[in-house]
Amino acid sequence: MNTNATTSSADDVVLQDIRGEVGIVTLNRPSQRNALNLALRTAMQHALEAMDADPRVLAVVLTGAGGNFCAGRDLKAARDGEPMYATRDDAQKSFNRSSIRKPVIAAIEGYALAGGLELALSCDLLIASREAKFGLPEAKRNLVAIGGGLIRLPRRMPYHVVMEMALLGDHVSADELYRFGVLNRLVDPGAAIENAVALGEQIAASGPSAVRATKQILRRNTEWTSEATAFDAQLAMAEPALNSPDSKEGIAAFIERRAPRWTDR
């Protein structure tokens, strides 16, 4: 599918677009460096859920408008008493905590700070400009990074490096995060979105139900305390894909040396 589809207007706090089989969700508060207020969080959640439910979309790119990914929580809104989420249930079901079924690729330009870095870490793959800046500056304001940064970064970087990063709150370069394996790819400034879409198109060539199962297993693997438990758990997650007609289609396409025609979207 090569048609483009735009489903939002420039005035929306979140923009949605579909390029081929890749959905694009864009945070759209550029004058505030896409800082997260309640309206933006809510609209982003709805957009990601819509992409997850859309059979035309096989991978999703999350990015920010105006040359920045996201500068974190809108502190002016926080000062005025606005909550991060409307309800506790919304917080429990948020993308930061539960993700979506399809792979999400962060396309990062400019700043990804505080909640913005945590949002990026919630994605499955990260592509960043070489000039992008990252950080967890919450402690400088007597805040705590409770959006996943203090949980996910120590699993991806050395403990002492993360401790310094979180306690000092200084900016960290894209080169440093790439060196530790936090970023998948570094690209030229302004090229993150194109590279993320291209990566999404590569993912879309694989079997959709197998991709969903693979993501679920990888994201859940830290929950399992033994290999025996892990093998049983992963089988339950893999069975819908293995029993899908697309499994036979994938084998037939390989034998017949043709592109597969996926139906289990």
C-alpha cells in the first residue's frame, strides 16, 4: 500500500499521517518544544491506539514537530495544578506503561528531556539526529522521573552512568547514548523521520502477527524468573501467529520466491 493518508489538521496538538504501511504520530506543540500537558498526553494516547487498531498500519513512528522530540512535562501546567493524566486508570493504561501491540519507532530531533526521554524509551526502536540532546533533569527541580526513565535506563546502560545522569540532570549527547546501545541509529540532523519511516517499511515486510508476538515476548521477558517459565509463557504469546494463515503464506512465498501477501493484520 503506497497511498498517503493525512487524518489531522495543523491546529491539532497531535498530528496523524499514514505513509504506505507506516503510521506517523507527531507531537504538535512546537512553540513549547512539544512539552506534555494533559491535552497532548490524551491526544497522543488516542492516536497511538487508533494506529494500533488500523489494519493499514504495520509499524508506527512517534516524533515531534518543530525540530524537537519532546522537552518533558509542561511545568507551567504542572504549576497550575494540571494532572499528568485525567484518571488513575488512564495512567495505568498509558503508552509509557503498556505500549501498543505494533512496533513503535521514535524519530528524535533536538531535545528529548525528562518525560520526553522517558517517552522515547517507551518506544521499541530509537533513531536520533547526531545533534539530539537527552537528559533526566527532574532532580534539579526536586521532581522524580517516574515515567519509566529510572526503570528502563539501568537495564540498557551501566548503573553508575545512569546514576550520574539522573542525579546531575545534565544533557547527554546522542553519541553517548548510541555508544551504550540505547539508540539504534544516528542520522544527519533533519533526517530522523525519513529514516524511521524507512525502518518501519522494513518491519512491515515481515508477518504482522509474528511481529506483534515478537514484540510482546521481548517486552515481557523481564517478568519471567526462569527459562522454563519463559518457554511456556512465550509459546502462549506465539501461538496466534504460528496458527495464523500467514504462517503458511510466509512459507509458500519463500518456496515460490515471491513477496508474501499478509492477511492477518
